Amino acid sequence: MASLVVATALISATAFGQAPNLGTASGFLFFTTAGAVANIGISTMTGDAGSDVGDITGLSDLNGSIYNADPVTQQAAVDVQAAYDELIATPAAAIHSVSFGNGETIVAGAYYTLAETSLNGTLVLDAQDNPNAVFIFKIGGALTVGAGAAISLIHGAAAANIFWVTEGAVSIGAMTTTSGTFLANNGALNVGDGSILEGRLLSTGGAIGVSNSQLFIPSPVVLALGTGKLSGKCVNGSLEFKWATSGSKDVIFSVQGSIDGLQWNDLDINNIIFSNFSLREPTLIYRSANDLQIFYRLVQTGQAGRTQYGYPIRLQPCASSVDEGVVLYPNPSSGQFRILFSGRSDEVCRVSVFNFQGKRIYSANGIPTSIDLSRQYPGVYEVSIQSHFLSVHRKVILTRK
């Protein structure tokens, strides 16, 4: 049934939907009309936070402003309600099943589900090279994003043009990578450990909770005229960037990097191994090992000095001392095991263990001397070793004594 729904969407969804006007809420990473806003642990957060009625805690590291029961939050409450009303009024191109992901690809449009909905595995959003492509998902109940799920954006899809509006709570599991504005109508929003979100968490009435994650408001949607989208992949431990050209000899290209998707810098010239900006195959190879940047964009400067920017892409460093230096021993284990780590211990900020249901059953700051899971059932567990900008995952097998 799901494949039939997707096939219908691919045919009919190209002309539906437009981005709602978020008004003053557009600058908020977290906002709720009534409810608490809280962060637990170490999170990287960029954007404003606010609650018109409720406490705000744990946001000392927020890169943004905090508003609480003031004229700003009063207006934001009005704008969030207006955005909700606009999204709900948007005609749906297709009714979708209550299950998203697992390799599914969806093109731009407005979609509706009839009840509580889940997202698992990978959901691919394809903008089909349309810089104005908008994705609207109207969920007829609560939304649960399973642990480890990912939303992949291709062909110009941008987080700034993705909207999830729910009739109830939004629960985003641990170790997820999600994109878009999540707007819960009279529902709470929660993000699990080790997750990455480019978007917003908004509610007309409900608490917002975050734990040990990286979250930031979407980058503006911009496109370098006459060029193709930047692509990147790891080749022999370095990032290799490629893109299409406009065919003009008077265009200058460069690539910029960013930690949070907001503040951009030119790539360190000392780490550029090779660059070829010919009209046929422009390529740049960049040594990314131990580089904190995970976002990159193409910069195009024309003859008149006009500068334009391509869609940001998200890439993990090709190598890391955290990634290379982690071994679990013994493995398999009867319950107790150690993390053997040959890198710098100060690179690791948190270690977590998840069971087969994606539930976190163990957590510690830094690297623990040993981990004891002897009270857990035999099976395969996932160990997450998290630095400030990179998470490494290892499997440990528990056997009976």
C-alpha cells in the first residue's frame, strides 16, 4: 500500500504547497506558547528560544537569545498559531500511509496522514532541482521518529522549505538526523541523545525537551546561478568536491565550510590538496581529518563582483582520531567490557549504550573505566561514543554467563 501512495505522489505532488509565513517565529529554534523548554547534557544549539508560559532551563550554551513571557513571545505565539492554520489549510496532494522512510523517496508537495505516524530508516526528499520546492507533511496524530532514522535531502531540497505539522506530540529518537520545522499542535516535542536537527521545534502548547544533541535553525535557501549543486565524498581520507559550471570563463569558484550551518569561512588553504576550476570538471580536494566543519557550500563570484551561494551540504569528516581509536573489549562479552581508546580522551564528551529498541540504557560523561551490562538480556547493543561534532558507533554482543 505504501508503494502505491508514493507512486501517486511522484506523479501529482509537484505543484502543491508553499512555505508558510512564520513571522517572528522564524528566528526561534525552540518556541512554545505554553510549556517548559529544557536541555539536558551537552548540546550545540543555534537560534532563539522562548516560551510565553513556562520555564526555560539548561540553555546556557545557546547561541541565540532567550525570551520568556514578554512582548516577543506574545507575538510569536500569534505567529505560530497563524503558521499552523496556514499549514492545515494547504490542500494535500496525496494521503500517505502512517509510515514514512525505509528508503522511500518523496518529491515536493503537501501530504496528509490519517492518524499517529512513524518515520524509520531513511526518508529521501527530492526537490528535483527546484529551488522553491516545498515539502509539507500534515500528520493526523502524534509523530514518532525512530532511533537512528535520517531525512536525506537531494537535488536542492532545503530544510528551510520542509514543514511537519502534527496533531499531538513529536518524539525524535536518539542518533537521528532530521530536517525541517516541526510544529506540534497542543503537543510536546522531544529530541533524543546524539541527534542532529536543522530546523525548528515549535508548539501551540506543549513542553520542549532536548538531550545531548546538535540543533540549529535552517540556512536561508540560496542558489548559485548557472551552477550545479555541490557534491562531496571521501576519497583516500580527504573530501573531494565536484560541481557543474555555468560555462562562463568570468566566474570564480570557491568552497566554504561551517560548524553550525550559519557562520561560514573559506577553507583553510593549507588543507587544500588539489584544485581544478576548469570549465569541464571543477574539483577541489580538501584534507578533512580532524576538521570540525561538517557543512559546506559552493561560492560563485561573477564578473561584476556579484557573489552567490549554493545549497549547503552536510558531510562528516573522512577520518577522526575518535573514529580510528575505538575498540570494545572483550566483544562478545558476558556483561562487562571496556572501551579501548588510543586517541585524546578530551575529544570524547559522552558515551551511551542503546538496546535493540533504540532505548538508551547507559550514559556517562567522558570515557568510563568500564561498562557493566550484566543485568541486560543477551543480544546486540549499540555503543555511541560522541565527540562535540562526531558520533562513532560500535556494536557489542552480550552472551549469557
